[in-house]
Amino acid sequence: MIPEIGEAGQEKLKKAKVLVAGAGGLGSPICIYLAAAGVGTIRLVDQDTVDLSNLNRQVLHGQGDIQRPKVQSARDRLTSLNDTVTIEIHQQTISEESIDGLVESCDAIVDALDNISTRYMLNKAAITHQLPFFHGAVRGFEGRAMTIIPGRTPCLRCMYHGDVPKEKFPVIGVAPAVIGSIQSTEVIKYLIGTGDLLTDRMLIYDGMSMEFKEFKVSKNPQCDHCGEKMEK
Amino acid sequence: MAIHINLHKTHRQYTEGKESVDVAGRTVGECLKDLIRQYPPLEKEVFGKNGKLSGIVEVYLNGATAYPDELAKPVKDGDTIQLVYFLAGG
């Protein structure tokens, strides 16, 4: 037994329900390590089906899963890894209409998305429902991660200063493996209540130079999600 | 003495591969203008059409976020501005 976890910590993991938004590059390591750690319920949301081009990084899925819904493929993989974990699957888009239902009764929200607009939707839902939000994003050999505790720490939207154009992000599989593992570590620590969280700082990873950099992040008083411009 | 701007790898194609460029200015905005004076093709990467900072570029001053009004933040000799490229893939 890991002393930082102990039996009490393992019980906390078992009782937890975590929303993972996305069953792709980030969602794969996140789900695998949360299931392996014994997180009781993983609620997984993804609208897509598995494509051959996904397989360089989306290790929840294999060649035999091509054209299957990702959430079904993921459920099979995770259940084979740990059949004591409940995998709730939702093959749907995350929208303003669906978000409240998706986060209901969850203890944490994990960002495994591939676009910024839905990330902001999750960020806002996390603040509205006062749930911890574990951000991660990747591109190429790079990635970033930050943990957000609503009411206490800066949120993802604090950093917003203009729209980001939609584009495809080429990714080598090891980048989401690194970032997703960091996100999973944060979720596990949060659920158990141990360690220092990656709050108030953005961790930026560059696989090409093999460097991690940390930048201090402050609450933005003008943030329209958690600051004085908050939309009620 | 000067202010140092550390560039993201995406931007280094416009600076002959330089990872860091020394600039002069009293604010973050003036420093970025001086960067663009030295390397004009960076303008479309750093600024949007309206002269505001591009939505896909983040500015950190001495290792910390500089918002709100990043461009108006005062700087002094020896300071470091880091330009970080926004990531959104998953």
C-alpha cells in the first residue's frame, strides 16, 4: 500500500465519480490510469468513432475498434483492465444544453478535449457547480496542464484574450501520454486530499527539448467566468 | 542592459532561429513593437487584425501572467518576456 494513499485513500478513490470529457489522445491515458488506480466511476463522453488516424496516440482503441464508437471501445478496454470500475458512457457532443446533466453528481471534471470552445464550456460548468477542473492540452511534442479549484484559484478563462481559430492539431502519442498522466496524478491527489496541486501555475512541457517550465498564473479580475464580469 | 523576449519555436522561423531577442521599451507592448521592428514577419503571428495581442499567443512577464492589459504592463532592464503559443489539441 502506498503510504500517501492508504486504505482510507483507496476508499475515497472507490467512492469517486469523475467526468472525463474526451476519449482521444488525452482521454486514453487519463482513463487508463484512473481505472487502474481504482476510481469507482468514470463517466466518459465522446461523440466520435474510432479512425485509423487516431491510433498513434489514442491507446484506448485498437485496429479492431475502427468505426466503433470511441466510448464503447474505451469501456471494453477499461473493463478488461479493472472490472470493479463502473464506466458510464455517453456518445454525444458536449453542449450548453447537455453540460449540466453530464457533470451532475460528479466529483471532478477532466479536460481531454481537442478544441478550446468546449474547454471554456467545461471551465464554466466547473465554476458553476464548484467542481475541480483538470486542464490539459497538447500539440506536436508539446503540452500543458493546470488544475483549477473554483473559488480559490485562477481558471482557464482568466487567460482568455481573444478567439482561437479552429484547426487540426497534429500530435505524437507520447505528448498526451505525458500530459494525461499529469492530469490523472492531479485527480488522484485531489480525490485523496494529498500533495500539492498544480494550481496557480501553468506547467508547460516540451518533448523536443525535454523541458518542463512553470509560469505563475493569477486570477484575472476581468474574467467573465470567475471574475467581476462573471455571467450569472 | 535590455529586455529579453523568449520566443516559442513556432516564432523562431521568423528570427533566424534565435530563441531569445533583446529589445527596448517601457512597456510589454513597446517591447513587442521593437521585436516586430527587428523581425517584421512576426507581426501577423503576435498581433491580431485589430492591433490586439493574438488570441493564440500568451505573454508571461518574469515567469508570471501579465493580464489584464498585458501590453500596458511596465518593464525594466533585465526583465524577461516569454511568448507562449496556445495549445488546444487533445
